[in-house]
Amino acid sequence: MDWWLLSVTGFLVTIGLMTLAHTQLGISFYDKQIAFVWAGLVFLIICWRVPYFVWTQKWVVPILYGINLGLLLAVMLKGHSALGAQRWLAIGPITLQPSELAKPVVIFTLAAWLGRRPIRSFFDCFKALALIVPPALLVFKQPDLGTSLTFGAIYLGMCFWSGATATDILVLLSPILSLIFNALNIQWWVLYLVILGVVLLFTWRPRDWSWLIRITMVLIVLAANAGLGEVRPHLWGMLKDYQQKRLTSFLNPYADPRGSGYHILQSLIAIGSGGVNGQGLGKGNQSQGAFIPERQTDFIFSVIGEELGFKISALIIAAYGIISLRALKIAYQAREEPVGSLIAIGLMSMFLFHVFLNIGMTMGIMPVAGVPLPFLSYGGTALLVDLSAIGILQSIRFLNPPPRQDVWR
């Protein structure tokens, strides 16, 4: 048993419950979250006791993947809408968010594939990429941009652990970087293309490719990046209006303080007014006055910053750091069993991306994207997935224990 992992998870869940209990949102949120916690503990124990490799068996992965796509398609046809997004599906008395369930399914699918077919060349990355494109597109259509990006973070982390080089990851990320630099400044974009070409020319698989092949591949990548930059306005038009504002408002929230910048500005006011020790649970002016939107889900960290202050906020960030480090250690211990090691890295990538994006948007350094803060945000499906992930990490550690030191020195 990894007690560090369990301890910090319990700490985060407790903070989340305390925060929900003292927000003026009605007792139903707290009561429902308590029920989700108990159900999540059951899922944690089940995932801990069931060997992790069961989820990646050859006959299990296609079934899970097919069910996952079926649920995502069902959301598009009969899903429930809220805040402009159609993400929830009612199955009898149970309401699920299939996009949350898709995350572990994608991790299992990639682990099963990469565990048996590790990345030996750059082109192997595209074979794995084909596995996440269908669920990512279906989630993007809901629309749920944050979860779509989470799939990308999981994919990059698992590819790197499976054998992709740092330069391979740079090439895979280069189209996104090209779009960003092209949108900010054309001169920066041209400089980015020049630097990218030089870096790739001297570092991209020098032992595998001759100079001629490397030059050809670099030119192809630069041409693709240049082409994306040219069609950026058309791609930008494919996003919904509120998605465009969410992606750009963090750059200057004061440009539209009562519109697209409202969320970030109210969050910054709340976190800043909390100071070192906070104003006390249930005593925050911003949170209790309902100035912070979605304060039980996306912006719960703003409530914590205002009411519990910097000390508890720093402990929360440290707790997420411990979870990530323990997951990395578990992945390293299981390196002789690639599937388990890859699952651990996939879960670590999921947690890290969620934390970075969610806390970053509350502090105005990342765009506003609808991703929950693990263990803290209100939501049944997300909490069940997060607690199940801890159980899976415990299972990987249990079946791949650290070596014992028989002789004390």
C-alpha cells in the first residue's frame, strides 16, 4: 500500500467536502458529493484488488473502447445540455458524463497498444495517435475543449514514456505552437519557424536518419507548420464564439471585464483577498456573494484561495505534486512490465494536466477551459474516475513492489 498516495488523496477529498459544505449553494451539493465519495471509495478498493492488467486484455480493450464511443455518440443524440454544452447522459436514475469515463479508457487503450508495440521510430507515434482521434473528436463536438486537450496530454506523456524522443514530442506539438505564434505576431511566427527548423535539423533522430532524410523531414514539418499558420483564420472560425473568448480572454481580461474576462477577474480578486491565512470557511466575500461563477466546479480553487488562504492552497498544490511523483515512482518500479508502467504515466499525465490547466485559469495564466480540479471539484463521474485512478495506481504498485533491502547498513 502506498500510504503517501492515500493520505494526500484523503486530504484533498476532505478539503473539497469542507469547501462545498460552506458555500451557499444549497446542501444538496454537499450531500451528493458525500455519496459520490463513498461510491468512489468502493471503486478505489475494487480497482486496487482487481489486477490492473485485466483492463488491457486483448478481449477487454475493444469492448471498453466500443462502449466508450457508443456513450459519446449517445451524448450527441440524447445528451443533456448545460451552459451551452451537451455532455451528460441519463441512464435510468444515473446521470453520467461519458467524456470523463473516456479518459481511463483512452489510457487503457494506449497502454495496451504501446505496451506491445513500443515506439521505435517517429512514425509509430501516428499509429498510437489514431486511437485517440475518434473519442477526442466526439468530445470536442459536445463541445468540451478541455477534455479534448487532456487526451492530447495523456497521449504525449505515454508516447514519451514508450520511446518517443523529446524532439518527436516537439514535432507533435509544433502545429499547436505554430497556431499560437501566428495568432500573436507574424514576426514571432517566422522566427519560431526558423528556430524550429534549426533545432530539428541537429537534434531530430541523428542516429536513425541520414542528413538527406533528416533535411527532407524537417522541410515537411516546416511546410505543414507554415500551412497551418496560413489557414489559422479558417480553423479559428470553426470554434464557437464562447470558446474563442475563453481561449483569448486570459491575455487581457480587462478588455471585457463584464463579459469574457469576468470569470478570471473575479477569481483573481478572490485569491488575492485571501491573503496568507484566508478569510475563513464560509466568510469569503467573493465566494459567498456569488461573484465567482461555477465556484463548486471549475473555480473551486478560487474559493479555497479566498477562504483558506495561501497556506492551504500551497499544501493543495504540494499534494498534487506528491500524487504525480508517486505515480512516476510506481511507473518506474513497473518498468519491467510496460503495460502497468504506461498506465501509471497516463494517469499521472491526466492529473498533471488537469491541475495545471484548472489552477492556471483561476490565476489568469491559462485560458478558461472546463476541466475539474481532481478530488476537489463537485461532480460524481469525475470523482469516481479520480478515485478509481488511485486504486489502479495501488494495484500497479501491489503487483510490482519495490525491491526489499534485506541487509541493513
